Amino acid sequence: MEPNGSNEWGNRAWELLSLVRTQSPLIQCITNFVSMDLTANTLLSAGASPAMLHSLEEIPDFTPRAAALSLNIGTLSPSWLPAMKAAAQLCSTLGTPWVLDPVAVSASSFRFNACLELLRFKPTVIRGNASEIIALSANTDTTTKGVDCTHESMDAVEAAKLLAQTSGAIVAVSGATDIVTDGNQVVGAHNGVALMQKITATGSSVSALIAAFVAVDKSHALEAAVSALAVFGVAGELGMKMAKGPASLRMHLIDALYGLDEAALRSHVNITSLC
């Protein structure tokens, strides 16, 4: 049964974070050059084991060992796409959870068509900003402003539900309120601070964190996605107490995630059912 109220969600989030710290799941990340550093440090600080491995030749040997896969198309190139497709297909075949982050999906037809190809391999979770989710749900590659989001997360609720229904994935929309849906129920995570948007790769990093949380509880992907978003948001809130700007927030966010304890997490988690 889905948790009901922030107290139960706080318990669930702590349970999943504790499992990540105990199990240290191996998370393969085929991600963009900009995000590799913060993504790896986010996973390490949460207790997971990151592997930034994107060579096609290594996929058959390495991907089956991973507990989950995070695919991010931020700096997509023709040479990387075959490895992404091969890794996603292996995960689909083996039943390994994987997360798709469709960065700037509608910025080009190449990028958009690549995401459509990857969707064939049934991602467990799709996480993007509102503009990305709306574009992917509408099946259109109308040009947008790069990776910038021109919609609020709440604008994308119906698009997220539709995408979840058509893809079979849990869909997460990042924003002031993070939205997560399975196509029917909609849950909102209200944690985080606005300054996190001024740090590049926070979205990419939370996608990988979602992969780590799903890895330790494959049968409850919606709860895992919501919990990962909330944990990352709480770390941002705690880090903000010591930060003077985006650069120091980046450092303190990682420290806060590493040191996050049960009392702090339970007292800060703010998760509600929206539908």
C-alpha cells in the first residue's frame, strides 16, 4: 500500500535510503559530460556505487552486473546512442530497472527520435522537467530553448499521466513541486530550494539517484522515485542553510546528503497525494 501522509512517506524514504546505504547498488550511468562529476558524487554520498561506463564494447559484460541503469541524453552523439540502446535492451531483457532522462528532448529531431527508440525498451522511470515530459508525451519535436524549462511542473500533470499510460513507466516531473505518477495516482514531493536550479546537473543527478532507489525496491518504483526526489530535495534544503550561492550549495548539498540522518529526513519530508 502506498504511504499516506508525510509521516509515512518519511518512514518510507528513510527505509529506502537505508537500503541504498546498506546494499550499495552498482548504478551504471550513461550520462552527459556536464553531469558526470555531480552524478557520481550524488550516488556516492547516498551510499550507491556509480559506474560511468558508456563504451558499446563493454555493455555485454558490464551491464548485466549493474543493479540499475541511468540513461541521460544531455550530450547525445551518434557514437553514444548504440551503447544506450544496447544497455537499455539488456536491462529490459534481464528485468533490470532503468531510468531515462530525456534532456532537451525536443531541441532536435535527432534527440527526439533517439528518445523514441529508447522508449521501445520500456524504461522503469522517465524523469524530466515539465517541458521535456510535455514534448515526449505529445510525441512532437517542436523546438524548445535547449535544456531550459518553459513550463511549471503542475502544467505537465496530464501529460505525465498520459506518458505513463502509453509507456508503462513511472513518470517523474521535476519542478517547484516534483510530480510522480503511474498514470493514475499522482504524488507531489514539495522539497528542495529554488537555487538548486542554478546548479548544472542536479536533474541528471536525481535521475541517477532514482535509479539507485528503484534498484533496492524494484516492485515499488513509484515510491522509490518519490522518495529519491524528496531525499535530494531535503539535502538541498539542509545545504542551503550553509550556502552563500550556487557553488557553495553544490558542496553543501553533497555533504548534507552524505550526513542525512533519520530525524532530519523525517522532519523535513513533505510529500502529498495530488490525485
